[in-house]
Amino acid sequence: MCCAVFHYRLLFQINKGSHTWPHEPKTIANATTAVALAKLASTILSTVEGMDASTWAGYGSFRRLVESWDLAPFQVTWEGGGLIHDPRRHSAPTSPPPSFPKPIDELTVIIDLIRAEIAKASHPAPCSQIASLITAKHPAIANDWNGMGNFRNFVESLEISPVRVDWSNGGGHIYDPRRHILMTESVSRPNANQAVRADWGNEKDLFPIAAQIHDVTGVPLLSPSNYQTLFHLIGTDLATHTFDLSETGKRVRDATRAFGSPVSRSDVNWVLRSLLLRGHAFGAGEDDERTLKRKTIENLRSLCLREQMVLDHDINDTLDRWINRSA
């Protein structure tokens, strides 16, 4: 079971003997009237780690996710965007006339929204990001993706050209081919990214997703062997010198050159700063390579989640093999 679904089933757990709620969700328990399902969806997206609006923990749509729960005694109605209420405390919501599927005019607004979002994006946008935006602004459609069942079917039913959708990795991306380069394309276009010329050896298969993570988080796009050397030299330096961001960065940069695996000063400092932002205390006895790699991966996962990047198996596997590569 997905950890996000398990988390929320705990949140909605029921004492089956008495059919009472020992831990009612605050959004409903504190409400004096029925709660909009759009508000509940927004709360889930913002508080449940790993949840995104394009997949809804594998259920495809928010509606299917909600229908997988045993919510008694709460009651759910889906008309007009959807409401959830507690009949013990709330008046039954008045259902508006059915309006499904949505008028073409609202779909046109969504198409314009997607195009506008991609027009201002500097790189391909994760489908989860666009799905969350639509969920926030058009909850009635997003509940069941206008009858399409999931975000992929929904977005493929729209005429969004010149914008396109690529599903090859990382949960899918929406992009403008006139302005953006997909990571899968950059592998066959060496001039598109200087890092393609790095020697990735037997880990060349990692490059497309690693480049995607680089675009989203800013992490240096070093080869796995360069990262192995970098963390080794950082650990070696910290074993003999007191940490100072400027001086440590300079010494490690010089050491990578002497080692024959040069890393720029800015890339070294990015890694050191990311460890500081992760709360790492240099000089406290945890400056070994393994700990530094683990905390760097944890920071990258946090940055990916912040940008609403879906942390699927491929991305987690890439992070581990890319940063935590064994010698």
C-alpha cells in the first residue's frame, strides 16, 4: 500500500464497533457546514508527503481515492464540485443540477491555463505540477478528470498544441518543443547540455532522469564517479581541517583537480550549502562519506517534492545510484 494512502487511512480511521471517529480530520471536525472536497483535496496535497494530483497515490483521480476509503458516518456528494459533511452536525447539502461533463468553455479555460503555465516555465513542467494547479482552480473537473478517470487521459483529450506531453519518465512532463529540451532528447544532442560530455561510464542510463532532477533542483550534473570522488575528498578534508564554507570549498576544488576528477568551485559549494540547509553540523562527528551522501539525497528528495516532482521508483533509484554510488 502506498505510504501516502496508508497515512490518510490512519487519519480517517474508524472504530468499527461504535462507528465513531476517534480522530476526526480538523477540516471537517471544526467546520460548521459541509466542507468542499476541493478544500480537502488541497489539504491532502499540501500535507501528505508523496501525494500528487496527477496520480492520487495510484488511484488516478481524487474521486477514486476518496471512494476507496470507508468514511462512515461522513457522507460525500460529488455534484457541483463535491462536498463532504457529517450528518450528525451538518445540514444535508443541497445538490445543484448535474453538470457533468463540464461545458467546453471551462475546458478552453483549462487549455489556456496549461499554455500560460508552460509559456512562463524555463523547463518542462512536471505533470503533477499542472495537475495540482488545475485541481486548485477547477476542482469539479479534477475530481474525476471530466469523466476520463485519470489526469493522463484527461490531458491527452485536450487540444493543447503547440504544447506537448511526454510520459517517458518521472511521471510525465508538459513542454513547448519550441523552447524546451526534454532530457531524453538531450542525450542525443550533446551540445544541448555540457554535462553530456562527462564520462558516465556504465551509468549512462541514469543521465536522463539525473538531468531532469538537475533542472528542477539545481543540483550539479556531475557523473556518478565525480560525485564519488567529491564526497571522498570532502570527507578527507573535514577529517583534517575545521569547516569553513569558503576555505573548505577552495581546498576540495583544488583536491579534485589534483585527483584528476575536477569539480568547479561553485559545484563544490552547492553540495556544501545543501548540507548546511539540511541541518548538517560540520565538525560534530558525522562528516563521513556515507552520512554526507545520505543527507545530500534526503535534501534532493525534499527539493523534488517542493517542486511537486513525483518520487517514483525510477527517481529514487537514480538518486541512490547517482549520488550514493559505491567505489
